[in-house]
Amino acid sequence: MEAAAVTALYVAVVETAFHGDLKVFQDLPRVMTECGLLIGGILLILGVALGFTNYLVNEEIPARAVEWTTSAVHSPILFLLLLNIFLILVGCLMDIYSAIIIQVPLLVPLGHAYGINPIQLGIIFLANMELGYLTPPVGLNVYMASFRFGKSVPAVFRAVLPIIVVLHIGVLLITYVPWLTTFLPGMFAR
């Protein structure tokens, strides 16, 4: 938090004093207001997500999910495939902050039940979130790029389609070749 505050102060000083891109009394209050609205929205989303996570924990939903999943899915390979599909859908429909707060407490016990390394599970989670962020119907990164570059959403999606294919291959490799994700952390743990 302190590093973020120092960075924000540094950017404000450089942009106002050295570059002159921001005027202290004209632009700086507007920029601070926009930042406050953005941060307020994120904090609202996080607050609701934390409340929902507390509800899930109090109602023992993770334990029930583990019980149901382990009785229905007996193969770790099938579990990983279903996990990838589920996480891509989550990435398509949720922002990353809410997904982390809501989904991770549900997924960690499931991963443990199937003997999946927590580091590998975390990397699978993040890779699928990015893949979901590029995939319609929501595909938040596609919409943001469309807005930023003034291109239509279908044009941006066509441009990122090769990246989506490469990410799919990467997610499958990360999922089914565990040493790709656990090799380096294992070296430093020795």
C-alpha cells in the first residue's frame, strides 16, 4: 500500500512539475475524482464478494462441494478438465477480484482432495482467468481494448484469436504437465 501511495505521488509530481501534462488546479482534482470513483467501485465489488465468501464459509459450502465433486468425479484428469471449463466460464463472467475472493476458497479444498499442488492450482486459476478475460460473451479485456483503440469488438476479437489459441494450449500444458508450474518453486524450496 505504501509503494502504491509513493508511486501515485511520484506520478503526480512528474506529470505536473516536469512534463506539465496536468495542471495542478484544473486537471489534478478531476483525475483524483475519477480515481476515487474507480477505486470506490472496486471496493464495493470486493466488499460484496467478501460478504458472499463469508456466507459460503459459514454454510460450509466448500466442504459440501468437495464431498459432491469427489463422489461424482473420480479421476483427477477429468476434474482438471472440468476445472478448466469452469474457470474459463468464471473468467468470462466475473472480474478477477471477485473471482479470487469467491472461487479460491472453493477450489483450494477441491484441489487438495484430488492431490493437486497448490502452486499449480493457483497458476491454472490465473491462466484460465486471463483466457476468460479474452473470451466472449463478456471478455473484459476485449471490450477494454475495443474502447481504448476505437475498434469494434469483433475486430479486436479476430485480432486476439491467435493469442486465445496459444493460451488454450498453454492452459492445457500447465494443467496436465505439473512440473512446468512446480519446477522453479521446487528448486528454491530446497
